[in-house]
Amino acid sequence: MSLQNTRILFVKRPHGLFEPSETFKIVKEPVPSQNDLSNGQLLVKNFYLSLDPAMRGMMNDVRSYTPPLAINELMRGNTVGGNVFITSQEIILSKNSNFKVGDKVTGSFGWQEYAVSDGKDVIKIVPPPKASLRDYLGLFGITGLTAYFGLLYGELGKRKTNETVVVSGAAGATGSVVGQIAKLKGARVIGIAGTPDKCAWLVDELGFDVALNYRDPDFAEQLTKATPNYIDVYFDNVGGDILNLCLKRIAKFARIVLCGAISQYNEKAYKGPSNYVSLIAQSGKMEGFIVYNYKDRYQEAVFELSEWLQQGKIKTRDYVVEGLENAPQALLRLFKGENTGKMLIKIANENVKSQL
């Protein structure tokens, strides 16, 4: 019997909170052999899959920065893998000189164990000291790059010393990096998270000045007390009520980075900010941010992030769920805020040689 490739398809468009068993379908297909591949193709074994809030947006049939998922399409997702297999080494090396058997790579290979690729947008990776393959889905992946460019670049990234930076979703993959970069740049950083343990991690391990639990009954009062000089930069990952509260606390010429709205993605109707008039009164700016606008500058960000990692100035944490078949339920857990740091699915052991 041939080796089977587990794949997870998107089969039903949800309205509001998605039900994993209805939204996704697990299928198995034979893993392609070398004879099945065309010249120039690669067969990649995936080790880790990134789970991200943006995946919920792909399920909606609306205009966005990426096309919506089609029914029965392989669920999209970034992975890191290796053990690259090729049809003809001579021909492939002439067309894809960066790839050989055993290379470790990252790319958008989707929710599956094995992926066939023509090599386009596939990136070979060699982790620097103190880094791992997983970091290419976290710190060096879309979440870390989002933190880097969202905070430091563009009109919203113009900072002064001693500013107050508030980050929501601060214990997540993006928010935790945003706060650490802000500290590196001399800001006073306040993180907003959902449990006492997450708040303790932000302050005790990551160096945030203050961490607030938005589930506390007196959260609004705590936010007011923690921002006596108001908020100069608010990096928003959650939207909804927290965005609305922070709008009331913005300083003169404040900047608000709209990076995500995880509290809204599973709602049937999005809740907009009623306190937007604060932007008028304080001459503030609120702007949507998409990391893909900086795609041609990813490598310079990875270089600086890796330097900070090696110097011990940035710390990371992974929340790893074992087994590709558990990805649908794990994605729902992401929206419930169960993770601290980057949520990943471990598809296969990177140290075990493929059976192919």
C-alpha cells in the first residue's frame, strides 16, 4: 500500500462562529512518487503548520487582501518542511539551483502532510544560532514580520522617545513581539491579555512595563490608571470593545495601527468603534496595516529580528498542538485565546527520515 497524504479541505462557509466538523473535511490521497512529478517540481514533507487569525477571514466570500477560499479547496496555511524530493536532479538543479534533497524550506503549502511545488515562493531556510525551524512560522514568519513593519515603518511608525505604547492581544504571536520591539526602542509598554498567567509572562519574562487582564471587571479603570499620559501608539490586534476603550485614552497626535480584529472575526456583524470622534479631538491617525505591503523588505526584517534573538533582546514561545488532524479544533482554540505565543500544529518529527 502506498504512503497516504493527509489533507484538510475547506468544505462549508460558516456564518459567525465556525464549527470545525462542518467547516473542514479530512481526506487521504496517495503521496506522489518521483515518477508522478514533472520536471522542476519538488515534493516537500511538512513538519509544522502555522495557525493564524487571518484564516477565519479567508472563509468569508468577501473582497480582501487575499482571495476567499473556494469550497473544497485545500485549507491554506504557511508551513515549514524539508526532505525535498526531486524528479531529476540534473534538470531540477538547473532550474531550481537553491534546492536539493534534504533542504529545509518554508512556503504556503497548506494543511497537508506532503506538498508538491514548482519552487515558486519557496524559501530555503538555515536557522541562525538560538533559532529553530519553528521560528520561520513565528518570529521570522508572517506574525513576526507583521510586528516589525507594523510598529516601525510607515506613517504610523514615526515614534518619539518615552512614548506610551499599548498592545492588545499582547500574549499572542504578533503582540508579544510588538511589545518587545517597542521596549527596545525606548517606549513604555502596556500589554493587554486575557489571563493572569499571560499577564505575568508579559511582565516577568518579556519586560513589559504593565500588563492588564481585559477580563477583569475593572479593566477600564485599570487602563485609565496605567495611562496617565494617555496612549501615543495603540497596536490593535483584537478590535471591538478594547479598541473602543483605547480610543478614549489616546494622546494628542496618537497613532492607531489596525493590525487585526480577532474578537470580531466570528461575529455575524462586526462592531465598529463608537469612540472614533477622539481621533478628531486629538488629531489622531488610525490606519489599517497589511504586512504583504512590505514583501520586498522581508529579509532585512529577518536579519534584524535574528540579531535581537541572538542577543537575548527578544524571546519567543510556541504553543504546539500535535497532529494535523487536530488543526480544525486547534484553530477554534486560537480564537478562544487558549494559546500563549505562536500556535503551531506539529505535523511530523523533523528528525525522522521520510519513508519515501
